[in-house]
Amino acid sequence: MKLHQRGVDLLLNVQSALEHLDALPAHEVRNLLIETEIVLRDLLARDRPVQQASEKASQPGAAGS
């Protein structure tokens, strides 16, 4: 739940930044992009799809293919 809340907070920060983009210093934009990269990487790692056994067997190079 902590990561989800971090994502929600980040979304609100990005929305706010879009509304005030002309007033944001470059270092704040950079910090926002860094935080975005971290949160997205963590969310994608957490929510990585699990490949089903039937899908693995049909992949090129899979054992038995």
C-alpha cells in the first residue's frame, strides 16, 4: 500500500507540475523525473505479470520446442 500511495502522490505532483511548467526551475523538473523513474520501476517490478506454464512451452527456444 505504501508504494501505491507513493504513486498517487507522484501523480498529483506531476499534474501540478503540468499546470505550472513555465514556473518550475529545471532542478525541480529533474527531481520530479527522477522520482517518476523510481516509482514506475518499483510498480512495474511489483506488478510483473507471471507467465503461465502453457505460454512458456509455446515460446521460441523453450525446452521441448
